[in-house]
Amino acid sequence: MILLSAIGRLGAWTLALLAGIGRFAAFTLETLSHAVRPPFHGREIALALLQMGWLSLPVVGLTALFTGGALALQIYAGGNRFGAEAVVPQIVAIGMVRELGPVLVGLMIAARVTSSVAAEIATMKVTEQIDALVTLSTHPMKYLVLPRVLAGLVSVPVLVGIGDIIGVMGGWLVATERLGFVSTSYLHNTINFLEPLDIISSLAKGAVFGFLAALMGCWFGLNSGRGAMGVGRATKGAVVAASVAILAANLVLTEAFFSA
């Protein structure tokens, strides 16, 4: 009996998981379908771009700056054991552009934007503002979801590019001021070592991460429970799901770009 009960619970959990994945896939496809069908709410798209892009720039810049500086120190300390201190510019550049830049920006967006989107939409659901939109013949997917998803697709790659530059400059600052590197030589090695594929992969990761972060916030917000507890759970679930999805997508995209 105990074994049958455990198998039954496992089966119920598996079916619930598969049903949730199916609903999320349908939600994603519906969002993409609205991206090619008017009408479009330009004001909401502009506000979402401001929220996700411009207002996220300070935290992204500071995160990238400190990470680039710390990375230079760590690489120098590690390379010093093998007499390989000269590789600091190259490793900082490839580490920031390929991996740390996109991933850290994605996680910062998940922390700052996904939580905000989930809490805002969940609160609208609790206070029946979404029902009011339907009453006014305004589709919630068009008005709430699509602007945020488009903003994530457009703004996060830009943030990733800026974060990559600031992160490399953070490494350059520490290397020239603390580690004795010559500025022109450091920058020359950085520019010569990076390849176009490194930059393309970084920006592509940014687009995917922005899409996932915005989509998770909207999904959990629209499917939140009632009351303050429901809003809290939706916000927490959105951040956790977005962070895990970004890390998983990073692995898949890294394999796709650099498996050879």
C-alpha cells in the first residue's frame, strides 16, 4: 500500500509538471503570435523599455565593473603560480564577453525586472484590473505581456553589450593601476583576442535571457493566487524560475555556439 501510494503521488506530480509545461508552452506561443498581429500599444512598449533598459543600467554597470576587476585579480593570482600572468587581458575579455557578462546581466534583470513585472501583474490580477481590461476590450496579452517581452528582447542585448565593455574596462583599470600592466598593451591584447563569434554569442544570449526574464514575470503574474500571499509567491516563483531558465539556456547556447 505504501509503495502504491508513493507511485501514485509520483505519477500525479509528473502529470502536473507536464501539464504546467504544456500551459507555459501554449502561453509562449500565444505571446509570439501577438507579436505579429496588431494592434500594438506603443506607450506601454516605451515604458517597458525605460523600465527594463535605462533604469537597469546603473546596477548592470556596477555589477560588470566590480566583476571585471575581481576577475583580473583572480586570474593574475592564479596565473602567477605558473608564470602566466600575461594572459590576464585575454582571459578577462573572453570570460566577460562569452559568459560572465551575459549571465550576470541576465540574473540582474531577473532580480530587478522579473520580480517587478510579476508583482505588478499579480497585483493587477488581485485587484481585478485585468478583468477591467477585458471589459474595455483590451487584450491582456497585448497590453501587459507583449510590451514587456519585446522590451526584454530589445533592451537586454544592449545592456549585455554595455556590461561587456564596462566589465573589460574594470579588468583594465585593476590591471593597469594595481598589477603593473601597460595600458596600450592590455587594450591591444584584448581587442586582438576577441573574435566576432564571441560578441555575437554574447548579444544572442542577452536576447534569449531578456525574453525568458520578461516571459517568466508575466506568466507567474497572470497565474498568481489571490491576496498578498499569492502576490508574494508569484514574485518569488518568477525570480527563481527566470534565474534557473537563464542558467539552463546559457548552457544550451554555449554548447550551440562553441561545441566545435
